[in-house]
Amino acid sequence: MTKYNLALKQILIEECLSARSVHEVALKHDLSPSLLRRWVKGYEQHGAAGLIAKYSHYDAQFKLKVLQCIEQDGLSAQQACVQFDIRGPSSIRQWKRLYDKGGVEALHPRRTREFSMPRKPSKQSSTSPPTPTDSELTPKQMLEELEYLRAENAYLKKLDALIQADPRTAQARKRRLSKD
């Protein structure tokens, strides 16, 4: 949806064409004079079709033709917009920057899939190989795992005892338990 509908644009253009200045009409309706001037020029060049918003993509040949016409005829970006019925001068300025950097090849539309970020590998493939099940472990491996788990359990018990022995953490823990 456009900000200004077609009927409003036509009313404003008629005001401008009926001997009132573009600047005066723009001030009265709180618009940018350059925007209103673009509507008037588009209407004069293309009629009511010049006021309809265009959401189109232009091929490289058309972009090159516009840039060549600007260069040969000495048109401004605004004048080229009116002549070629292009939505805004910013598009033409961008085409000019692209052309200056990369030539005609830069004017071709980019394919977004080519520039998408590479996919991250799945987490399963990057992890270590799966641990064997209890039935696959040898008795020696089982004893080593048991020893490791007992040490881990003893460590956690000692840590819990130290935390409870510290008066600052004990008070905080009591407060936390009382809130629940």
C-alpha cells in the first residue's frame, strides 16, 4: 500500500497545474516539494499511469540504456526517472555506483541463493564418537568408569559441604528455600 493514494495525487497535481506553485501546494499539504514536483512531471510525461507505484525489477540492458541516456543527454537522475518512468532517483544513483565499480556485469541482478551463508555442520557429526554401551565395555573399562564416577560424586559432595559451611552462602540458600 502506498502512502499517498492516486486520488490525492491527482488533486494535488491539478492544484499545481491551475497556476499555483508547487512549493505553495507542498507547504499547504505538508509534503516535500521535490516529491510533488516528481508527481507533476510524471503526470505530464505519462498521464495517470505515471502516478501509479511501480514495483518492478529492471534488467541490465534497461539500466545501461538509462545510464547512457543520462550521460549523452546530460539528464539528472530526477529527469531520467520521469522520462523512463522509474520509481525514484535513488535507483538510478545506485545503478551508476554499481556500473562505476563493476561495469555492465554489476548491473545484472544478483541471485540471492549464491550469496547466502553456508550452512553449519550438524552438531552430531562434530561430536565425539558415541560411547559404548555397558554390554560392550570390558570389565577393566567398567572399573575405570566406576572409579571416575565415585570420584566425581565425592567431589560434588565436598563442594556442597563447603558451600553450606560458608555463612554467606548458607543465608542466601535459606532465603531462596523460604521463597519457594
